[in-house]
Amino acid sequence: MGKKPEISVLMSVYNGEKYLKACIDSILDQTFKDFEFIIINDASTDQTSKIIQFYTDSRIVIINNDKNLKLGAALNRGVKKARGKYIARMDADDISHPERLKTQYEFMEKNPNIGVCGSWVRTFGRKFKTICRNPVFYEDIKASLLFYNSMAHPSVFIRKELLLKYPYNENFARVQDYNLWAELADKTEFHNIPRVLLDFRLHCEQERKKHISTEITENTLTAKLSLLSSMGVVLSKDEKEMLKKFPENLDSEDSGNVKNFFRKVILENNKTKFCAEKSLYQLICDTWLKIILKAHPENAGLIREFLLFPLPLCSKAKSIYKMILLKYSDIIFHTLRKQQKILKCVSFYCKHRE
């Protein structure tokens, strides 16, 4: 079979005819040439097979599944067939930038302690394009995984031996990657290259049906609980329900659970040293900001808990408090004016966070 390639680009596709050609072309046009491109046709019923067969590039390895295995099982099959030292993930509706493989390969070769390397990604396909700037360094990524998936799966470049030892959980039809990161969080180091190396497509097909959305929520919760459990955090039933909505869709009824949740995470992290204290506080500051800025202006409960929460006086906290005080000044000084403890708290922050 000749010399083994350095990289195995791994992609599973099911009925992906609409965007498949552009995706394949973006991989074949990479400036780094020493790779194989494993394309798993997961029992597609559209023109996917014909599009793949059109290509004659010898680096393409086609695997045809007789039945639809779903993403986790299909990827595991591909990993077992892969001959490369590294696995570069790819999804059939995204676009890799020409320097992606070269950039990630060179970084991984220079940093043997890193097992999983992602990058920033740019969303496209809808009216507004945005750049997803996930945390860059391991301690920040490890902390952020407690609250959200901070590794963009189709941008990931991972050492093959890790995926052979810790394969995707095939019981999860969705969010397999988040559960894999949860398993690997204390077994290897992560890194995100602070550069856009992949365009991540958003399109109408990603408007989730209700049962799919429920499945994603439950699988995401499983990943979070796995990480929290590993650091000794035990949540009540109400706190687990809050975590399903966390952090975008919270309301005043969740204010007490949010406060207790953050305190438990801080307390247990002080004991277990799961992640760096600075990284955790920065994460909580960022998360409070998301919660408050998305909260309804009359949501006094969340605002109150935010103002009373004992965050450290770091520069991030200062800027967040200033933003919140400006946005919610009427609520703070009128709706909550009878609560002297809060007024003193606001006065203190106004004085010390200039």
C-alpha cells in the first residue's frame, strides 16, 4: 500500500449532495499534500455516491456502509481504517482553508503534549457571518468544557492513538464529540489555534426538530455531568434541570440554582484542582455576562444574584460590572432600591470599578 500518510482526513456523509463537492475540493486543495482522505458514505440515498465516485484522486479512500450507522459508529470505522499518524476531522457541509492541515500538522509536531488541536471557525450560510473564538489554551479549554463545548468538531486534529484507545461513544447519535472531550479532558491536553482555519456552514437543515433538540440537550447534559462528577460536584434535581437551559435560556426562577451551581463548582475545584483557578473565574465572569445580557430587563432575580456573587476584582469582572450597571441602572436603583444590601454592593462597585 506504499508509504503511510502523515494525516488521515476523516469524513462521514449521509445525503450530503448539496455541499459535498465544495467540501471535498477544499481538502484536495490543501497546501499540505501528505494525507489520505477517508470518506464514509453512510448509506446515502441521494447523489452522494455519484459525487464521490467522480473524483479520481488516489488519496481518496471510499468506505460504503450498507446501512446507516450514524456518525459515531461511522467515524469509529474510519479510524480503524486510517493509516495516518493524525486524524483531521471534516464535515460534509464545511470548508477547510488551504493552510489548515499544514498549520495544525506543524503545531502538533512541535507540541507532543497536545492530543487534540482545534481552531477558530467562521460561520457562514446565513445573513450574518461570525467568528467563533473558542479559548486557546488548555487550562481555559478544560474549564470551559464544564459549561459548553469549546472544541469545534470539524476543525479538530487529533492523534490517532487517542481515538483508537478512546473511540466515539456509539450510544450517542448526536454530541458525540462533547462526550469524547469530557472523557479526554484529564488524559491529554487541548489547544485551539487562534486563527480561522475552517468555515462552518449554518443552513436550514440545521433547524432542529423538537425530538432532535431534546436529544442534543440530554446528550450535552451527560457530557457536563460527567466532567462535574469527575471534580466532585453533586447537583440537585433542580440544578440539573437548570443546567439544561444554561446559560442562554435562564429566568428568575433559576437565579438561586445558578448561584448554588457556581459556588459548588468553585468549592470543588479548590479541592480537586481540576482546572486553573484563574481560568475558572474568567469562565464564570464570561458566563454571568451572557446570562445577564440575555435576561429580560425585568429579570431582577438573576441581576441580584449577579451583583452579590463574590467574583474576584479582575479586569474582566470590572468591565462586566460596569456594563451591567449601565444597562440595568434603573432596575438596580429603583426595582431593588429597598434592598439596602444590594444598594451598598452597587455603590461599592461603582466606586472601585472605574
